[in-house]
Amino acid sequence: MKRPITTITGSLLVYRGHNWPRVVIMPFAAVSIVSSFTAWWVQGQEIMLRTSLLLLAVDTLVVLVLSSRSTAAYARRNEGA
């Protein structure tokens, strides 16, 4: 379960005013979402609460939160200083 630790660490770095973790985390979360969809579509893998639904929901929320303009502005607030 290294992915949630990486997401939490990256979120803390964004909170501290770094933009690069936001740019790195979003594509990884998007790839995770696409791979879950592909596994469901092609292989017929079920998405259940105890297997992948929770991680899929967290990845979706991470992409939605980190892609907003207000998050980008907040993460860049120390770049001009």
C-alpha cells in the first residue's frame, strides 16, 4: 500500500506550497483510474469495495481536487517570492 502514502506525502508538499508534487501525482492517479477501467472493460474484473473501489474513489478525488485552479494557485503561492 505505497500509493496512499505517496499521495499523502505529495498532498503535504502541495500544502506547504510546492507545485511539482501536484503535477506528478495527477498523471499517476489518472493512469490508475484508466487501468482500473481497462481491467473492468477488457478482462471483466469486478470493482468491489474490498478490492479496488476505495482506491479508485481516492484517485478520482485526488484528480478532481488537484486539477482545480484554486489548488494550482495555492500550490504556486510561494513561487514569486
